[in-house]
Amino acid sequence: MRNVAFSTVHHGPLPRAEQTARLVREQLELEVPLEVSEVAGDYVPYVPERDELPAESADDLLRFLQQATPEELKRGPELARLALERFAGPVDGEDEQRELVVTHNFLIGWLVGHAMGAPNWRWLSLNHCNAALTVIRYAPGRPASMLVYNDMQHLPADLRWTGFPDGLN
């Protein structure tokens, strides 16, 4: 990433997102602004109806969503819509633009699902590691391209997580 000419580093409003954005900017020696954005934050982007979900996992997924407050469940879909407007799709003009978004698991799942044309509920089934890198390319006249997903090669081995039980990593 050190050789990427980023134009901006976006981050959510939580302190850990700002701290991470600052560390990334320092480590990559970027001279670009940090932009705090509520749409780059941590929220529930979509609440599915039971009949949208696979029958075998509907109870678990809906139970998971019950952890969110009613306000979070109400506000999240609007933030997710705004995030797609802001971070998904090609930019106006002829110049390429590279933006870094330091965000959280739920929004990454939402953006990846959207880029892949998955049903809206699929954000719930994508697991991402802390400090993992995902790269989505948006080019005019082409579908989104998933270039990198959940890459942790930049992390020390003891900080990488695969989701597999011990012994299968």
C-alpha cells in the first residue's frame, strides 16, 4: 500500500477507527487528509425478514441482530445507503482516484456483498479480521471487481486469524 497514491483516508467516528487511520497514514507516510464520516462507521446496514434467510440459519442470524438497539436497527439502513453512494461505484471525471476507508466488519460485509451482487442479508455471513485489507475496484462501465478480500499478510503470524479451529490454520 505504500506505493498507492491515496487521495483521502476516511474513517468512522469511533476512537479506534481514527487511531487506526492515523497509524496507517503515518506508516504509509501519506500526506492526505483524514476524513471522519458517520457512513464509514460501525452499524447494522440491513435487517432482513425471516423469509429472506436460509431456514437453517434464520434463528441464529435474527438472534444476533437482537443485540442491536432499535435506534441502531432503524438508522443503519440509511447510513448503508449513504455509504454505497459515497464509497461504491466509479468516481466522476477521467482521473483515477484511490480512497482508503478504515471501517468495521459490518460495513465491509455490506460493501463486499454489494460489489458481488449478493442478496442484502449476506453481509451477516461474512467474517472479517481486525486489520485485514479488502480492495474493491470500481471502473466505469464494468462491474465491481473484488481484488483482495480479508488479506492479513501484512500482520505478524500470531495476529492472523482464519476462522478455522486451532490446528487447521
